[in-house]
Amino acid sequence: MQIVMKGVRIGMSLINPFRLLILIGMMSSVPLPGLVYAWGAAGHQTVGAIVDQLLAGSHAEQQVRKLLHTGETLEKVSIWADCAKGYCHAPLSEEMQTFVKENPHRHEYHYTDIPFQKMEYETGAIGTDRNDVVQILRQCINVLRGEDTPPTNPHHFTPRIALLLLAHFVGDVHQPLHVGNAYVNKDDHMTVSRSQKQLDSQEIHSTRGGNYLLMNKSQSLHGWWDTAVVERVMHHAHATTPQELATDLLQAYPDDETGSAYVTDWPIRWAHDALRYAKSAHAHLEVGPRAAAQDTKTRAQHFVWSLTVPATYGEDMKIIGERALVRAAVILQEPTDGGGHNYGL
Ligand SMILES: [Zn+2]
């Protein structure tokens, strides 16, 4: 298929750059300290379902189908990147096994850990990584646009793999805690980490995207954002499936605006949006006291902190979660809509 960037301006009529981001990360219902998951399956599948509905009957849908296998939809493949991590209670496909073999740092693709107090993502700054979600999204977009090739891109992504990853990571980068991270100082106050030295000397600790911040004995702040907020959105919409929620959200947010930045800069803009959400997600939370804990996987020692959360937190954050899901979907559609902008599919 021809993948050519036809323009640099994003269409303003149908899709919003905010919609595509929220699809992917809802794997952990129980917060396991030390693990960083993305939106749970329902969140990612809802983002994919929204895009499937937006693309139905379009030329772009035909182009997307050329990269998908028979029976696949964006809703279904939105969790491919998590399934490749073994989270889907199913054997890894041959394609996933190849991906796993060729991508030893694949677990890092799903997030970045910028201090949530920051306004912007800066490449190379504390919390960023050359394999973080922003960099991987940029690489996927470049491959889909034909500006990079499987042999030359850093991880040898094919256009199909780039689409599968894009469908997931657009969701992840809209989960506020996949971008904005809380760092805690010796006095158990949230602070901004300014150097790697502060982290190495344990003057300041990372909370691993809120995985080390506990709302109660069995629920981390990260886990709450991965699953509980989406459950709340679904309950509010009286939706029982991602398709039903997709339909409801499209009615609630029919004309989100799109941006006009150059498409490969979108991932950075999405990170900036997520940082805004992350500030709200951490506002009015009280941290402490700390307790010693051990990573269930690596056995590494670390701390966890109890949180005091405002009574209205769930309802307040529901609105942010709703918005983030829609934005993720719109963004995902933009790159795939074939409207003369975007990914040129
Ligand atoms: Zn993920």
C-alpha cells in the first residue's frame, strides 16, 4: 500500500487530536507495586471502537484493512501490544514472538515519567527515555508515512506493526499517569526531580507512574486510572461494551477540534496534554506515610506511600478520563483517516 504524507495540516472537521490517546492501558485491576501498566483493555478497546466507527465506509478504512488481517478491527488490535507482554491469558502469536525477540525494551514503550509539575516533554530530560512512548509513537508515525523503512527505523517496525503499536500507544499516552509521574522527597512531599543524581542517591524517589501511591490496600493510583476511571465512565454511560461506550462518547463529543501541528510532532503535543491531565490527577492528594515494599517481579526494595484522596476525586476525574478517551480516538483517526493530512494511509 502506498503510505504517503499528503499534507501537514490536520483536518478540522471530523476528528480531534485528543481522541486517539486513551485506548490502551487497562490491564491491572490490582495495583502491584513496581509494575507499570497502561489503560486496561476496556479503555484501549473503546478508543479503537470509536475509530472503527469514525472510519466506517471510508477510503481510509479500506487502507487500514490492508494492514490488518481478516477479522481484525482497530478495537481488537488496540491491545496487541499488551498481549505481546503476555497479559491476555493466551499464547503469543508467531508475530508477537518475533516482536518480543526483536524488542527487548518493549516494556518501556508504554510510558514516560516526566515530573507531572512540568509543562512540557523535553527529549533527554529526567523521566524521558529513547524508548519511551513519545519516541516510539514518532517512530510508528514515520514508518506509516513512508518516511522511514523497516530496515532503517530503530526497531525495524513494519507498517503493520507500526499501526498495531500506534493503536495502543495513542491510548497509553493519553493516560495521565503514563506521562506525568510523581516524585517524592525525604519528607514524603511530592517534588520535582531535577537530576538523575537525586534519584540514584535516593534523595528523591519515583512513584513509577503512581504504582507506588496507594489509595487503599489493594488499589494504586495508577491502577485506579487504568481501570476504575474507565469503569466509572462506562457506568455513567450505561455502557456494557467498548462499542456501546464508543457510541455514547461520540454523541457526547461530536466535534472535537484537531490541531494543526506537523504530524510527527503530535506525540509531544499529546504528552503536553497528558501533563495537564496529570496535574489534575495529582491535585489535592496528600502523600504519606511511607512503608517498605518489594517489587513482586524483580524483588527490588522500594517504598510505597499511602494517599489521602478527596471525596469527590472519582467524579472529578471521570470527566478527565472521558475526555482523554475521546481525544485518543480522534487522534488515532487523524493519522488513519486518509483525509489528505495525517499518516497518508
Ligand atoms: Zn500499554
